[in-house]
Amino acid sequence: MVKARDQDIRFLKSFANSIKADLHVAQLGRVYKTNEDNSLVDVQPLALNSSGTKRAPLINVPVGLVARHYIVVGAVVLVQFLDRSMEGWNRSSNQEFPLGSKRMHDVNDAVVSEVMWVEGY
């Protein structure tokens, strides 16, 4: 016999897992395209979806200053997702900016913070 408390616990665990599945923090990806100065890259996430298919690529992802020195096509990078939208951020002004939307931990706010693997290192 299933108790009501057991059902509540199952619901809460399922609800927590649902929230975690929509929360983006960081993931590994492989760079497949860079711009001229390595400040923006296109990245294919390495972890597959639960169905076994590839995740959607991340396009025009900003790269941290240190990582730019090591990034090449084929490099595996650590991609992080900002807590808040970076729509209003201007890379050249380095000033405070208003939030462009209410989104949080979204794949549209990705940044490459580290190069994890490059062939030959």
C-alpha cells in the first residue's frame, strides 16, 4: 500500500529533478569554429541528450582573455552560463547594464572560461 507521504516525496524529487534539468550551470564542449582573434567561438556540447542525440550547438560564445591564448578548433572547453541575461552587456564599455530579459542560467548566456584540453598539451 502506497502512503500519501511516499507520493509526496516522489513528487518533490520529480519536481526537483525537473528544475535541475532546466537549470544550466556549466558543461564541456568542443570548439568547431573561431573568429579571427579567438574572442568568439562556436561550441558543440559533448554531453548527449538523454535520447542519445547531440545537443544544439552554442554560437558566438564569448571567450575569456586567458582562454583566448590556448583556444583552437578541436579544443575542449568549459562553458559556463551566467546567472542573468547578458543582452545589455557591451564588451568594449565595461559598464553596468540593464537586464535585457528575466532569463536566468540560460544557454543564450554562455561564456568560455577555460580550455580543458588541446591536442599536444
